[in-house]
Amino acid sequence: MNEFDRFLVSCVPSERQILHSETEFYAFFHFGVNTFTDREWGDGTESPLIFDPEELDAEQWIDAVSAAGMKGAILTAKHHDGFCLWPSGFTEHSVKNSPFRNGNGDVVREVSEACRKKGLKFGVYLSPWDRHEPTYGQGKAYDDYFCGQLTELLTQYGELFSVWFDGACGEGPNGKKQVYDWERYYALVRKLQKNACISICGPDIRWCGNEAGQTRESEWSVLPSPADNIDFKSRDLGSREFLRGAKKLRWYPSETDTSIRPGWFYHAEEDDRVKSADTLIDLWYRTVGGNSSLLLNVPPDKRGLICEADVKSLKKLGDHIRKTFSVNLAESAAFTADKTDALHGANALKTDTYDVYYKAPDFETTATVTALLPEKTTVSRVVIKEHVPLSQRVEKFAVDVRLADGSWKNAAEGTTVGYKRILRIDPVETDAVRIRILDSRVCPVLSFIGIY
């Protein structure tokens, strides 16, 4: 174990970051006046009178995304146009002056309550760019305004798992731009919602680098700190070479955000351009199965409902996930390892928990773990999870299956593992699967292996 690799694995996630990783897959709901103007970005001059989703049913939204296997949802409480989906006490530009629920509506409350009723986590998006607010561009005056609205969201809607900021910064109604007091915003979130991760312009969760759902083969959660000068579109954000020379590190896991439609808000002309179930399935494997969480936007329509085409694709995705991963063959397997720490044996890999884990001996950077199945069966998916409370360590691995003649066939290989790696392999009948850790920064530590 050299000092450099020891330094790299000294970087570990916070408890809130671990909880966020376990959420894995969650919804984005872009909804507001843009839904009714058929625009992507409003300019702040929209009348609240246009906001009237007469059939709004937040439980229908949550049922739709739950059917896809999502574990949470984030609502655009205020987009760049400044229109608030809750009756904010800091502006008249909100639902309280709309026809929705006769001026007594609160979309944030309805969605948050639907999430909790259905067992999903809830989070909010609050745009720092406000094209309606007159104090935007006036420094502290706007920061006071923004923190006032942020406080409303942080204190009136129960526990939040995510507070989502983007970096949009343009001119306000006075033609000026605002210099955001990010540290003040972050401190307020930490004070009022200590378990919420602050994403994407925030210290907890980073942008993957695009909005198209593109992913990296090697997705690292350990990055240099500060990350101000990092190009998140780069294919390499965390290799040894990239990190060499870093004085400080941060645990900064990736979130992939993309939309089920070409746009982020609902547009009727896109009803025939909803991502197919096959496209969503591939997206899910590459993100959730590639050490990145997946934030999938599903925009409600003018009725206040998720469109039927979106619902259909989402259910097919969820059906695939439930069918494929319903039975973990590894639960009845016998695990062995060629190198084992005396306190952390390979049988710990049967349970998907951080309470127990497998660890190779100190100073070993390779290891082979074998799962002996009770009988021959067809295998097509293998899941590997590192014990990330002890950092991200694996840099190269391979998955093999045993054939009828006793020989081993390489079925898959990869670089990083991290929170979760899902390997799709050609279906093969086998009675044993082995995972070879071919390179690790320090001794590899795994929390779970699943075979399906």
C-alpha cells in the first residue's frame, strides 16, 4: 500500500450521501407556468391566471414513477420564471393568485404528501435565477428573498432527501445578474434539513456532465477538492493519474439527469417521442448499474396528470426490473475467497447491507471471490457493490462463469465498481460464478454480490 493510494481511500461518503446513493432512482417533475405557455424557459411576465391544472392528482404522479421502481421525487417548486408552486409569503407570483384550487392550492404540499403516503422520498428544486423578482441582481436584498423562500420549503413540507440547485444565472427584470451567496444557501439547508443532499450546484452530489443520459465506463466518486475547475464533461474524473497532485479530496458521486421526453416541461407535440421502455431499461442499467444515481424527468401535462404514454413506458421499465431481480441466486450459494481477512469472510456478500462485508487482507490488491450455486441454472445478471463507507477502491475486475466441462469462461469485465455495478451477460447455464478483482487501490472491500 503506497502513501498515494492510502490518501485516495481516505475519502469516504457522509451518512447523507450514503442514504442518497441507496435511493438510486428517482423522479424529476418539471411543472409550472411553462406547462401552460408551451415553453421551456419562462421570462417572469406570465400571469398566475394561466396556471390551472383542473385534474391535478399528485398520487397519480407518484403511482406512475413508483411503478418504474423509483424511490423518490423532486419537484420544481420554482423555475427561472419565478412562479412558485406553493403560496409563498415573499411574492404574489405564486399559486395563491391562480385559479388552481380557487387560489387555495399548494402543489408542493400535494406532491410531498403523495410521496409520503406512497413511501417515496421527497425533494425540491428551487431555481436561484428568478426572472420575475425585482430584487434579483441587488445582492443581499435578493439573497434575503431567496433564503426566505428556501426556508419556507425547508420547514413546511417534512423531511427532504434532496435540495436541487442548478447554476442558471441570467438577467432579472432590472437587467442585472445576481452573484449568488452559495455558502449562505448551503448553511441554511444544513441547519434546517441535515439529512438532505445538496445537488447539483452543491457540495454533495455532482452533475454527470450532460442531460442526455450518457454515462462513463469508469465513474468515480472520489474527486479533487475544490471541484471548481473540473470539467464534468471529461471522460476521466477520478483515475490515479487525474488525482495525482491533488492536495485534498471530496466524495462527490454522480447523478445522471435526463428527461423521458425531448423537453423538460410537457409539450403535447412530444407525446409520440416518449422514450421507449427498451431505451429506459438501457438507461437504468448504465446509470444505476454504473455507480451513478438516475434522476428521470417525467413532466405532468396541463391537466395535472402524467401522460398515458409516459405511464406505459415507466411501467414496462419497472416490470423488467422486478422480474429480472426478483430472485437472487447468490442467497443460496456458498461463497469462498482465495484471500480473506480473518474478520470479514466471503459469506457476508450474501446480504445487501453495510453491517457486514468481505475484505481481503491488508496489502493485497487482488482477490477472487467464487459463488457456488446449489444447482446449475441460467444466469444473465451479476451485481457487485463495494463497501463504500471505506471508500471506492476497485479499478479493474472480471466476472467468469463455470462451464459444463469445468472450465471458466469470461462473461464480463469492467473498471470501477463503487456503490453498485450491474453486469449484463449473455444468458448462460452455470453452477458457479466468480468475481476477480484485478486491481484495487488498497485491499478490496465488497459489501454485496447478487446473481440473477
